[in-house]
Amino acid sequence: MAYCIVQFLDKDPSLTEQVVKGLLKFWPKTYSQKEVMFLGEIEEILEVIEPPQFQLIMVPLFRQIAKSVSSSHFQVAERALTYWNNDNIVSLVEENQTVIIPILFPSFYRISREHWNQTIVALVGNVLKSFMEMNSKLFNQLVENYKTERQRERKREKDREELWKKLEQLRVSGSGDALGNTQ
């Protein structure tokens, strides 16, 4: 199928946006082997895509790639990470780094610390290193933003837990009063 799609897009590159958005619309969510296949299809398309067409699809595409890299199924994550072995894709990312890296960074940074598969952690580490080499200023800013956001999340979680404890205390003390009043 990839061969036919690539030939089709070679003849009419203006249809690239519709084809990629169509693939994204029907992206498999529960069938890992099919998701690996879709990642292969997308890579074939990215081999022949023209930069103007790429810019039309890069945001939704790289949101999906971030989800695929975050997959708990290691074959899906590994297949998505092989994109960084493709010089054409790396070149497209470099040309659009200020848009693409912020989309990918939160998932990649979290995975580098939390993924169960050490091969995936190592591959993500290599990609993060390449991001840092591409644009160290942006990378450092994203690290700081990520850490700040994580602190906010922890504070919200702590506040939520405290609220539930207070509600539980009110419920317990309130039900005791209610029992006392009925006697």
C-alpha cells in the first residue's frame, strides 16, 4: 500500500495533506501491529514529501508520533523512534524545530525517566541529545518549562489529596453528629 500511496503523491504532491490527515484520522488505537504498519506508511510518505506540504501536516503528525513514542508497546515506540535514523525526516525536523521539538519534548522527557523498556529509554535519550544539539537554547527552555509544569501538577495533586482528606473528615464528623441526633 505504501508504494502505491508514494507513487500517487509523486504525481500530485498537493494531495499529501489529505492523505496524511486521512491516515491520522484512522490511526489504530488498540492494534499495535497495525500502528507499526501505519508508522511505516508515514515514513515512506515523509521520504518524498515537499517542505511546503510537510508544514501543512507537521503539527498533527508529530502529535501522533509523540503518542506512538509514548506507547507502552515497545515495538510501536521503537518504530516511531526509528524516524530519527532517517536523514530526510531529521532534516525536516531541523528546518521546523521551533514547532516540532516543543510538541515532542514533554513526551520524550517523561519517557526518558519513566518507560519500562531500557532500549526505548536509550533511544529517547539519543533523540533528546540531538534536540539539544539542534537548539540548546530552546531545549533548556523546554526543560525548565517541563519542570515548572511538573511542580504545578504535584502541587495540584497534593491540594486535591488534602481536599479529599478534609471532605472525608467532614463526612466522618458529620455522620457522627447525624447518628447522635437520631437517638
